[in-house]
Amino acid sequence: MLKLNLPLDKDSVKKLRAGDSVLISGTIYTARDCAHKRLTDMLAKGEPLPFDLNGAFIYYAGPCPAKPNFASGSCGPTTSARMDAYAPTLLDAGLGGMLGKGEMSEEVRQALMRNCGVYFAAFGGAGALYGKAIKDSKLIAFPELLSEAVRKLEVTDFPAVVAIDCYGNSIY
């Protein structure tokens, strides 16, 4: 199992292969459908985003509220294909990659190759495990979206699999 610290430089991304098991530590941002629409609309208008996309990773998830003494509640992945319409734009704007559940479109695969990005698959049904890997959680944008708000998470040993590597190889 490979241990990765985000953000990843391009040389590190180039070493990853579809099917590699990884433990991710570092900063990831949560965003789902509504937040993705807002982020891409902001980019189209030339407005500043609530976080720097350059090299950032977005986890397609909406964390549950935290229990006492925990940074987050359960935080399982959302179906990634729901972000297919937005992911290429964000990758072209500097996003380093994504984490989510299930297949993504051919357009996303092409954008990952074009931008030397990577898509990690998180495991459905492992939300409680992922919640325990979250060491800090801060709401940073769109609080009115509730669970779909953008959060900055600090994670340690977050398990995933390289689903699409920067060469376009896919586990799907």
C-alpha cells in the first residue's frame, strides 16, 4: 500500500497506476453537485474561488455532523458520475484530482490525462471509517448548502484505490 501526502507533485502522480492501493494524508476539500455548479459558474465569471484549485483534491462527499471529540461524522463517497459535467473544467483550471465512488466519463478521463491528474476511488459503505480518518474539518464555502457545503478536511491514512491514472488507465 502506497502512502501519499497531498498535494501531489506531477512526478508523484506519474508514478501512480490504476489499481494501486493508497493511504492518503493531507488536505482534501468536499464538494458535491450544487457546490460544483457554483464553482464552475464562479470560474466562468472570473470570480475568485473559496480555495486554491492548483493541485487541490476534491472528495465527492457530504460529511455527517461530528460526534463529540471527533472532527467529522461518517463521510462516505458520493457517486462521481454526478460531477462529470464539472470535473473537466475544474481539472483544466488546476485541480489535481478527485476522490469519489464509481466510474467517470470519457471526458473526465481525457481531462485527467491532459492535466496529469488522478482520480481515486473511495469505498462505498466505508463512511464511518472515512470519518475516523478526518482529523480536522472546516466549513469554507456555501454554508446554505448544508451537507453539500465546501469543507476543508485534513485526513490521515484515508484508504483509496487509483481508479484512473494520468495515463488514462482505469480500473473500470
